[in-house]
Amino acid sequence: MDNHPIGVFDSGVGGTSIWKEINALLPHEDTIYLADSKNAPYGERTKEEIVQLSIKNTEFLLGKGCKLIVVACNTATTNAIDYLRTQYQVPFIGIEPAIKPAALQSKSKKVGVLATKGTLSSLLFHSTVGNLAEGIRIYEQVGTGLVPLIESGKANSPETKALLETYLHPMVTAGIDYLVLGCTHYPYLIPLLKEILPAHVQIIDSGEAVARQTKAILEKNELLSNSINLGTHHFITNADVEILKGFFTDGGASLRITYQDF
Ligand code: DGL
């Protein structure tokens, strides 16, 4: 048993989509969430920069006593998690585009992946794609500009919709029946994606799987909290507190959301 908090970090607000899944599955766990919005988007940065930012976030969370760290960012996972695991003792949970389940279920054998440049160019992503069943065609698309729009509270704007239409048109025309969301910011685009995609195209993200994996690793390492109360949650952003609050249905009223430069 260990009642220290779970640490979660992302390049910004996107990882809250993962945090919500974790909190739903593990409601008694305390959490600390770091939104490094000041340095977003990570997806346009070099691998070295992504590793350095991931180290900074990890050390901040370890300084707060976190018992496990969820890298709630595909870009940081695919570029930095191997390094983090060699440097720190705590367990790390990462997130990668859920290509495998999409490939297994696809009938058209054509799967679209929308992710950041940093994720799509990573070695980890390429080895995952390389291990897929033969005969699956992957249509990769970099979501340039989407993260800044979501970070500025414009996930549901006409500007975002126009960009998504441009990005999705070629893969839809090619006949995909699954779209994998390879960035934790993108679940916030699902309302627009549903307007744009033909009804038979399924959207897959990895949030639930990450929450299940977090629970399994806490159990395996005997790190689950034994608290009978609901967990307490502290969200720390180095940018706009009000924008972060906007990603919670109650406007973040039940959470502690504060600004800190880190
Ligand atoms: N939310 C992140 C991801 O899952 C990073 C997006 C970015 O900062 O480019 O990839």
C-alpha cells in the first residue's frame, strides 16, 4: 500500500483526457497533473528537447513524492520513456497510438493514424507499425496546428474543423474504416471528427487502456492507495489556468488548479 500521489504529465491540457480515465478507474488515488503548456507543442520539437522536457517534468513530480508517473503524451512516450525508465526507480506508464487493435478489427485493412510529427517520426512508432499483421495499410497524417488550437481553447472552432477536413480527406477517400488518435489532445476533437467522418469509421484512442495498465502496475508493485476517501487532485499549469479549467465539465470546481512556472 502506498498513499502517495500518482504523477501525470503532458505538454499541456491533452493529458487530462487520460487523467479522466485514470480517475474513473482509480477514484481513491491522489493525483498531481502537470500541464507544460508553456512548452507545447512537443510534437514539433527535436527528440533531445522532448527528452529534456520529460526529465524536467519527471523531476518536478518526483519532488512532490509521486509513486508512479503516467506520461500522458504520445510524443513524450515515443521519444523519452525508454530513457526515463533507465534513470528513475518509479514505474512509468506510457501511451502509444492504438494501432494494433485497429489493425486487428479493420475490415478494409486500411487504418488512419492522426498524431504529432514527433510521434510519427519516432523509432518506437515505426517498430509498432513494423510488427503489424501483413496486409494492413497505414495512412499517417501529422496534425500540424491542432495542438495549439486546442491549447488556446478552440477545440470546437470552424478553424479546427477546416484543418481536420483537410487532414482526413485523403485517408477517408482511400477507404479507412478505423482512425487512431495518436495524441492525447485529440480526444477533445471527437465531436468534430464525428461530424466529418463517414458513420462507419471507428475512432480509437488509448485512454482506457492506459488507465487499466496504471491499475495493473500499481497492483503488481503493491502501490495502490488504501484510502476510503475519494482522491485529492492538484493540477499545475505553467500557462493559462482558465483554459485548463475549461476542460472539466464542472469548470474544475471540484479540483485544485493552480499556476506555477516550472
Ligand atoms: N499531447 C501530446 C501527445 O499525446 C503532445 C502534443 C504536442 O505537444 O505536440 O502527443
